[in-house]
Amino acid sequence: MAKENSYSKTEWILYIIILPFIFTIILAFLILQFIGYNIADKVTGYFKQIPVVKNAVSSTKDANSGTQSSEVRQLEKQMNELNLQVSELQKLRDSLLKSQEQKDALISQLRNQIFTLQKQLDDKKAEEDKQKADAALYEDMSPGKAAAILEAMPNEQARNILNHLSTDAKAAILEKMDPKKVLQLVSQ
């Protein structure tokens, strides 16, 4: 027959009761720490209620609190410096954004001016082209007929057409026009 191992009562209590209990406590501690529950502070609080343990816990905590308070002061100083830097950077960012908005407005205004000037230039060029085409038409006419038509026109329009004629055509047309009208066209 197989010999059965028999455990003594203390071994049985150790294996069946104490070890599973310790395992359960450790597992519960880890789970609670993982989900964010601070067990160490709670346990320290419970130990502080016990008179003999209270002195031992306080002395170790006082030794640690001296170094921790200097670290806390140093961290607070760093935090204040960083907050000042953040506020300065925010002011700089705000001023840069304001400057960018002003420049954008100026760019928009300049684009509108460019558009207006381009339109005026295009209109003037179209008028110039029309006057050149009209001048070419009057150059092809006989000087007598061109002179009669130009005499009937307003002085400004007649002057613009004459300015676009070749010198020979201009001389031939002016020769056929009324001298008073020629004087008006040439004098202005």
C-alpha cells in the first residue's frame, strides 16, 4: 500500500490557512493599487492608531518628510518658473497672432488696391487700343473726310485720335481742318 503523508497540525494550518490568506492579501493589495486606491496610506493610518507602532511609523515618516518637503519646495519653485514661462509664451503668441491679423488685413487691403489698379490699367489699355484702332481708321480715310469728322468731335476725343496718327496723316488732316479748330486742338 502507498504510504500517505500525514501533516502535523501546524503544517496543515500553514499550508491550508496562512499561505492562502497571505496570497489573498497580497493579491488584493495589488488589485487595489492597480485601480488607484492608496492602500499604503490607509495601512499607515491604521498603524498610527496603535501606540507602540505609532512612534515607529512617525519617526520614519519624519525622516522622509524633511527630504520630501525640500523636494516639494524645489518642485513648486520649478512649477512657478514654468508657469511664468508659459504666461510669457502666451503673451508672445497673442502678440504674434495680433500682428499676423494686422498683416493679413494689410495684405487684403493691398490685394484690393492691386485689383483696382489692374482694372484701371486694363480699362486704360482697352481705351488706348480703341483709340489706336480709331486712329488707324482715320489714317485710311481721305484727309478731307477725316478732317470733317474730327471737326465735329469734342476737342478731347479729336486730340486723342490725332495723337495716335502718324505725322504724315496728322499733317494732311490738320491741313484740311478749320484753322480755329486746329488752334484749339494744338494749344491744349
